[in-house]
Amino acid sequence: MLLGNYLAALRHGRDESSDRAGAVIGRSASTISRMEIAAIPLDWTRARTLLTHYGVPPHRVADVERLLSRPPVECCVDDSQAGWNTRLRACELQATEIRAFHSVLVPRPVRTAAYSADLAHQPLADEPLDGHAPLPHPRTGQRRVILLDEFILDRRSAEPQVMADQLDHLIRLDEAGAITVRIVPTREVGTLTGSTNLTELRYGTLRRQRVMYIQRGPAVSYCLTGCAEGQRAQLDRAEEAALPREESLARLAAASTRLAHQAAHADQKNRTRPSLTGTPA
């Protein structure tokens, strides 16, 4: 599923038809579609040809080959190879539904550009996206449920005004129907025993749905649904413990206001601080 999603996102990023991609490897458009949804086994020779055709440089193709050559551990594959960020984003973009529970940072699919930029200077930051090929916007109608540990609202993961703007962005997305955001009280997070940086990705329709779980740690771990009962149960527990939507939005708004006041106070303090010459700066 990981490689299929990557190939699909790269093809869509080039606005290329499945007919054209099929011609590159001497196969039909339906074969390309089935490869991308993991309905048929992926032949590495053909996959490598497509990656090269989509503009992935040789060293990145070699990274993908090394990743795929590693045997899964309990149906999970860890991706710590260079370019992991682009492959993760491809999986997120192709999903029809996303349910994410995070206790450290706001999940990537709903970050503002300024928030992402602030994180670039921190140890927990994402690696910059590869520039070898553009990736598309999320698919139309993608349903996203974002479960946030209340701790994130007060964590100094970004400058106060940047964080305030990020929280306002979440509120606007929720009010526009693009996401559903709910806050999990920190006291409830303490009762959860599994990972607190976990994402569930669903693909396809209810009649033929595929599910993959992504867990962030030293590496990005991809697990298929048949071996991920613990991950699903963890997300279910977090969602059950979350505050109702309206109360969650109120918490976000209150935190945003508090952070904006902190930013304004710091700005005022900096402007009135004496300069080295003894006059206001």
C-alpha cells in the first residue's frame, strides 16, 4: 500500500492519466489503478520504471528499493530511509478518511505554513519535502478527524502568535466542514497506554475499504489493519475520551486568545525596551 500510494500521488502530481502511465510499462490503465490500490502484487521492475518516469532521482529510487527489501515485523514496516516525508505525505493525500491522535504537535495535514516553518528549527520537525516531484492537494471530500491532546494548546512548539494563528486555522477548518477537531483532556491522555502519535488512514469505499495505521517514533511505522488492533483500539479510546465538538472549539478559541495576548505583550515589551544608547528601541 505504501508504494502504491506513492506512485498514485506522483502520477496525480504530474496530472498524468493512468493510460499514459500504463503505456510506459506496457500495461493497461486498469493495471495502473490496481497497482496503486494494492489490488495486485507490485512488480519492482515496473515500479522502478514508473518512479523514474515520474522524475524520482536514482538515489531516491534506491532508497525505496531498500525500504521494500526489509521484511515486515508483525505486518509493520518502518520507514527511516531518506525521503520518508514525501512517502508519508503521499499516503495522507491518497486517503479518503484520516483519523489522527497527537499529543506533541499539530498533525501535518492541518498545519499552517508558518507553524511548519517554526518547527523546522526543532528536533521533532519533519524533514523538508523532496523537491523531485510535486504532490497534489488532498483528494476532494477527504474526511479528517483530528484528536488533539489538550497539552498541545499550551506547549511552546511555535512562537505564540504563530501558534494562535494555527489554532484559529483549525477552528476555521472545522467550521467549514473540512475537519472535525476534538480536544482530549490531558488527564484522559494519561490513562491511554499506547502511542499518542498515531494516524489511521482509510482508502476506498465501505464495500471495499483498506486501512493503514501510521505511528511516529524514531521511524515512521506503517501497519496494516489485520495486525493493528492495538492501534485501532487506542484511537477509539482517545475519541471516546475527547470533549464534545463545541467545547473543543471553545478550548481552541480560548487558547488562541491567550497566546495572541502573550504575543502582543512580548511585542510591546520589545518595543519599549531601552536601546544601548538609552533611548527606547
